[in-house]
Amino acid sequence: MPDYGVINDRSPHIVADLCEIIALFENTPISRGDIESFVTAKGGEGLFRELDAANDAETNERIQALTEDAFQHLRYRQIAFGRWYL
């Protein structure tokens, strides 16, 4: 996979935008697991500063919450834009 850069923003719509770009250029669907893997692998210092918690379990929960929020944002776009979104 090409290098799509680093995520430094924890806004779900920004993560969703990047996932859409990857899905388009890679011609592949994106799953929750793909989003989580990408955030974990490509999260920049700014992102992890915001997601960092007192312990690993809480940090992991925050990453999972961001992943779910981004995935739900993608689902919203699919419903809102219908066949134009494909």
C-alpha cells in the first residue's frame, strides 16, 4: 500500500476522509478493522497526544471509539448520498 501520510487529527470526519481516499485509490472496501489498523499504524504525534491515557487499556478504548466514530461517519455518508456515494 502506498504511503498516505500521517493522521494528526482525531476528528472522525478527517479519518473518514482519508479512508475514502484509500478506498478509492486501492479500489477496496474499508472495514472497522482497517480503520483501526490505519489509525494505529499511521497515527501521528498529535493524534496520540490526544488519545493517550493513563493506561494502555484506556488508550485502546479511545482508539476504538475513534475508529467506530469514523466508521459511523462513513455509514452516514453512504446513507445520505445513496447511489452517488459509490
